[in-house]
Amino acid sequence: MLSNGVFKKSIMKEDIIKFMPFSREKSPVKNTSLKTAEEMNDIVTGDHTRLTDVQADILKKKRQRQHENKLTKRVIRETANAIVDYNMIEDGDRVMVCLSGGKDSYTLLDVLCTLKTRAPINFSIVAVNLDQRQPGFPAHVLPEYLESIGVEYHIETQDTYSVVKRLIPEGKTTCSLCSRLRRGILYRVAKELGATKIALGHHRDDILATFFLNLFYAAKLKSMPPKLLSDNKEHVVIRPLAYVLEKDIIEYAKLREFPIIPCNLCGSQENLKRKEVGEMLKAWEKKEPKKVWNIFKALRQVVPSHLMDRELFDFVELTSTMMDDELLFDEPNYDADDSPED
């Protein structure tokens, strides 16, 4: 069951599908089964005009449970797939989950706790929240939640809010400075807690948005990697939600009823470039969903010899015998369809 101390994909998929948090108990209402041919036809066609109110309600609740089960399986499956593909968690790891109180970090913690009970390896979890002393921050919410689910946690209190407000003019973007301050503090806390991995809640939409932000405003083909080594080589950062859609996380958070804490420091900045890119991606997704999926897929299928970066490919020393097995002019395959499963 164990291969080099890492997740085994075939085992993980089989185990994860078994996770069904929703009750399958029979309805207490009796004598309401749909027996007639007309009623069965109503279910198939979606015509519920002949169903009784009780029958229609039962059918609606059944479909809702099926949808919720499907959503839960999808979020857990995609998280497990990302962990396996990039070897994010290994046997004996102590994973520090950075918990901000937002939907993404709550989902990350919740799914990792589920996988911890299903994975063929042993790893521990410690949730860490950085209290930045934002005015009105409900400091009691996260400790109460974490104690209720029995997860080890640590609250680190550092007044980065005042630092950011003092250094950044009103109306300017605070994200960059705030992120740098948080990163330094979390690296220190990870070392103090003995964490071997630092897990962040960035999802597929964040990765795509970062790619376009770097493309449009920094002239770089660069995004958020699913796994990276810190500059000082002391910390490994992982993003287990790398394959998960934001819309699924939003729905999952509502389903699980997480006590969401809004970020008043950066959430009030409506004109962020990231939001503009996000709106662009949403428009593309609505008009042609496969386009956005193909962009994400392209991040995993890079061909350095067909770009222009001389650091990634040695164009200077290129000779006629070096690329015998490679087409000089590739024809794109527009018919390939390997979009992710529902």
C-alpha cells in the first residue's frame, strides 16, 4: 500500500470515493413512493405537476443530496490527485495549514483532515492563524472552531495591520507588503512548530489569475507552483487545492457551514488587477469553458524549445541533428478533449 512513503493514487481514489458524509437513512414519511407510470415519467421529464407536495419535496431533497455528495467527492478527489501528482505529503510529515478564516483555507483544512483518515501514510496537521490585529477581527471564531473539530492549532499574534497602514498610502494595493510580512512570520512559526510542509489554500483560479497577472503586468510566463522550496531552502510550501475550482470551494464552504471571517484589510480594495483578471476568466468560462481548462492544462505541458527563453533552452548551440524527433512546426490538436471529470 505504500510506495516510497507517499500517497498511492489508485488506493487514494478508491478510498476517497467511500467518503460519504451525508445520511442515507430512509425518509420517515410512509406511503409516498412513486409507483405509477405517469409519476415515473414525471421524474424522467422533470414534470412535477402531478406529484404531491410531499413527493416533490422528497425528490428535491434526494437530488440535493446527490449533488452534495458529488461535489464533496470531486473536491476531495482533485485535492488527492494534486497531492499525488506533485508528491506534496510524505509519510511522517507535519503539515502546517495556514488558516486565515476564509473559504479556501477552511476547505483546505477540512479536506486534509478527511484525507488524513483515508491516506495509506501517516502525517499530522497543525492549523496556524496569524492574527494581524485588524480592527474588529473576531479573535474567538477560529479557536472555537478548531477546538470543536479537535485539530491542533496555534494562533500567532503580530500587528502587521498597523505596519501596512503606515507604509501604504490610502487607496493603494496592500497585498504585496502584507503578503511579504505574513510569509516571513509563517516561515518562522513553521520552524518553531517543527512543520515539514506549509500548506496554502490557493486553488486553480488563483493559479490561472497569477499566470495572467505576470503575463500582462510583469512580462513573465510565471504562476503559482503547486510545490516550491523557499528562498532560504528551509521550507517546502504546498498548494493541495491546485486542481480545485473556486466555484466548487464556494459551494463546499456553504455546505460545510464554515464560520467565514471576511478580510477587511484587502477585501475592501475593489479595483485590484487580480479582480480584473478574475472577471476576464469568468467571462471566458461562461462563453467557452474548455478554453480556460486548456490554459490550465498548458501550464503542465510546457515546451521550452518552442518558446524564446535562452535560459531554458540552448538556442545558441542548436544544430540540425539535435531535434530529429521533434516537429519544427507543430500542428495544434484542437479536438483533444480531456476535461476534468464532474
